[in-house]
Amino acid sequence: MTAPTGPGACAQPAADQPWWVEAFGADYLDLYAHRDDASAAAEIAGLLPRLRTAPGPIMDAACGNGRHLAALRAAGLTAVGFDYSADLLGVAAKRPQAQGRLARGDLRHPPFAPGFGAVLLLFTAFGYFDDAANAACFAGLARLLAPGGWLMVDLPDPDHVRATLVAESRRTTPAGHVVLERRRIDGDHVVKTIQYGCGAKPRQWRECVRLYAPAEIEGLARDAGLTVVDRWPGLHGPERDEHRSVTWCRKT
């Protein structure tokens, strides 16, 4: 993998590894312990009415530790997942529902052939690269869909993020590690610096994610041969406002 460069990317020293390699390591599960199996099951329940009509298997792209994939499988859907993080895939592989349904791969080069009834990008699993690479990633995932298939993109509502961004926060994880997070808006990106742990050598890294307005996602969908059918304010369905932008794009 290479660091994002060019228009629409956050500057990053060439010697550094891409931020997502550091961010999605073994400590991720402690940092985001609140993103648990129970919440994943509830979120998938909100998606099930539409996913049950999908004309093929379901792909959980950037599946992480497999909590949503396990919920999909528990609901009786044929589903697979892939992720770049070897650490998170190792956790996912221990889930009985996910065993034999996992692969390692880059979002820009999915390790599967076309024919999927739905591709899911859950919890801001999009917007990590420069604008051209993001567009190519979106189009590549769209090509995996069967006719009538869905690409579902779950992103934060950019207006809500801009209005409510907390510049700095400190918390203690369930494992007892102190986490200091500093956030700022840089153009169309949210930049977050994370310090994890205390003592002489805490780990520190920076995350940089593109904020996409609904019209921009519509443009990406159109360029990829998809049509935006619905936009929900959360994963639980169209009636529950969770300050998300959950866009359902369909291949016709």
C-alpha cells in the first residue's frame, strides 16, 4: 500500500506507513470497545429488510474484526468479508460464523470476483485516499455488484461533524489505557491525532478521512454506473436520526 498523495489528500511524510495500517492494529478493539457485537447485530437488523432482497451474496468490505459479518451470517444471509488488517482478521477468524468467509485485501483491490447482491461499507470505511483513488475505489466496488445489487455507504453526516466537532478529548479504555484525541477540520477532511497509553513512550498516530457531501456521493455513484435510491440518517433505518449519511446505491 502507498500513502495517499495528490489533490484531496492529507499531507504525510513519505517515510511513514499509511495511517490506516497504524490505526487498525491490535489496539483497535480496546480503543473502540463500545463498537461491540450487540450493536452490530442491532445495526444489521435495520439493514435486513433490504439485504434479504439482494440478488446475490453480501460482501462486508473492510470487515475489521467481523462483528457485522457474524451478524449477517447469524441472520441467515450468505456473506463474506475482507480487510487489510491482519490483526483484526485474526480476531474475526475466531468467530464461528465468520470462519471460511474471510480474505485479506485492500479496498482498492478487492479479493473477490463480481456477482454480489450487496457490498457494505460500514462505519466510515471510505474516504481514506486522495480523491482520485477514492473514486476508483468506489467504482471498483461497484463493479463487483450483480445487476440490481446494492452498494451501501455509511458515512458521518458532514454538516453534523462540522457543527459538533470536539477539538480535544481524553478518556480511559476498558484495558486502562489513557487516550488523548485531538481533532480538526482541514478543508474536506477530518484530521484526528491519537495518543494511546501513558508513560515514556505512548503510541501516537494521525487519521485523515475525507468528508463527503451527499451530492458528491451521488456523483461518485453516477460515474460508477449506479443510482442513488435512498439516504438514511442511520443504520437502524430511515426513521432514526443517528447523524449518519447511509446511502443506498443500486446497479441497474
